[in-house]
Amino acid sequence: MSRWRLRRREGILFRHPGNVVEIRRTRNGNGLFAAKRFQANERIIRIVGKVVSARIVTGTGGTFADNCFRCGPETYLDPGEEAGAYLNHSCEPNAYIRKSNNQLFLAAIRKIRRNDEIVIDYSTILGDDDIWTMRCNCGSTRCRKTIKHFGSLPSLLKARYVERGAVPRYILETLS
């Protein structure tokens, strides 16, 4: 976390070097917050980390597997202690993961105001061959209670995500 500045007096645990996101405490631990406004489809940050095989993710499990982002058919990105590790789930997300030139980026799915928590729908980065599940505690009025693979989402929600470009192609290719 050497690239992050500690600002405890302001309630900010860490600030991204570009001053675009901050890590703060949330009801579910720590989360990623907007340090500025973002427009729909605007790139927020690059999700950085180490690319690891699916075998390593499933073999290790636990918190390590929980924090990894699928980035290809058989690969995942481990964000370590970088910003991506603090990206929480919501059943009503304001952001999504986009892959471009073999890199993962966090982008706004709709307008995000300064100080809003930036959240994604984890189901959009889980292929139908992923067995990971999570009990949801997002607090949304549309909370699904359990987070599973993309194919488990209601048809209208899947269509809306696909229409907005909020689902990476390698996830769509896993659909049965």
C-alpha cells in the first residue's frame, strides 16, 4: 500500500495516487469511494495485480479467491492490496469491469457522485463454470440475497447488463 496516502482525520484510509478513488470504512468492512464525479461509461481506474491460473484460485480458496477477478477463460487477477481488493458488490451497481488490451478497468455504469461508494455486481465477472457463491448484504431494495454466476441472474437483468456492455466477453462465452 505504499502508493496510498493515509488520511485518517478525514475518514479516508487510503487515497489512490491519481486522487480519483479512496478507501473508506463501510458497513461491510472497507470499500472503494469516488474522490471525484464520473459520467456513465467513464473509466475510473485500472484494476492492477498479478494474473494467476484458475487452478491456483480454486486450490487456494478463502479470502484470496474471494478477491480475485476473472480476466479470461482460465485466468484470474489477484489485486493484492491494490484498489480492486476493496471493490464491493451491490445488486444495484454503479460500476462494472471492462477488459481492454488484456487489462481490466473499472468503469461507471451510470453517473457516480463524489463520495459515493463504487460497487459492481459480482455476478457480471462470474462465468457459468464458476462455482463461487456469496451471501449478499448489500442493503439494496433489489437485493438477490445470494450472489452466483452470471447465468443465474434473471433474464431481464442479464439483458440489461449485456446491452450496457457491463459483462466481459469471456464471461458471456461460458453461458450454456
